[in-house]
Amino acid sequence: MKYSIVICGGGSTYTLPMIKTLCDFKEKLPLRKIVLYDIEKERTSLIYEAAKVIINELMPDVKIELSYDYEQAFSDIDFAFMQIRSGGLEMREKDEKIPLKYGCVGQETCGAGGFAYGLRSIPDIIKLVEEIRRYSPNAWIINYSNPAAIVAEATKRVFPNEKN
């Protein structure tokens, strides 16, 4: 069996190393399709072009697609890798600098900034899970989005019947 995956946050700088890792483990996780999904079109299109080169060289039988549409991205997938950054790098900078202004330590995944980032991420993650479940109800959803603990707790509460 060959699997189909979607990378939510496909425009991330982490996408290319993730794709290279998938290539390295192609014998253990055989793929038929990789979809890059993101809302950031310009950056994602650049990552997609680079990803095509990697895929064509290392897994030429794997189809790679770019999508900004839920139905196209999430239909007929087996795995969804979530690595979104709600608010982008602009909000990451604020998450790190605003707490320091008030004497609070921490960064994007912990402290006041991490808490703010988590609260901002929860609605986006929940929406993605709902859409993935709509189009591929049996897909595994693997979250890499930070702060992972806050996101995991929120999804557990919103989707209590999901297997953890």
C-alpha cells in the first residue's frame, strides 16, 4: 500500500527537510502523493518548486501537488502533518518581544508569548481538523504546530472521541 499525505503549513521552511526525510524513509512509508497546503501563496509556491526537484530526484513515482483549497488538499489522504504558524513570523516576533517589555520571560512555545501563540493557534488547528475529517475521516493527523501541549489539550477537548 502507498500512502497520500498533506503537509498543512506547506510553505514553512521546515517543509523541505520533512520531504527529504520522507524520501529517506520511502521503504518504510511508501508514498503515492504529497500535497502542500498553505494560505501563504507566494512562499508556498517557492517551497513547492524546490520540493518538486527533491521528489523528482529521489521519488519520481510520487506525485506532488500544491493546494490552497481544503477539498483538493484533504481529499483521499492517509496522513496530515500539521506545522502551521498562526499569525506568521510577524506575530512570532510580537509573542517574543511583548512579554519581555513587561518583564516576563519565555518565547514562542512557553511563557506569556507561548500562551498567546497557543490561543491564536487553537481556532486554526480546530478548523483544519474539521476540514480534514470532512474529506478524509480516517486520516491520521500528526501535529508539529507549537505550542504542542496547548494545541493538543484544545483538540482533545473539542474532539473527545478522537484516538490520541
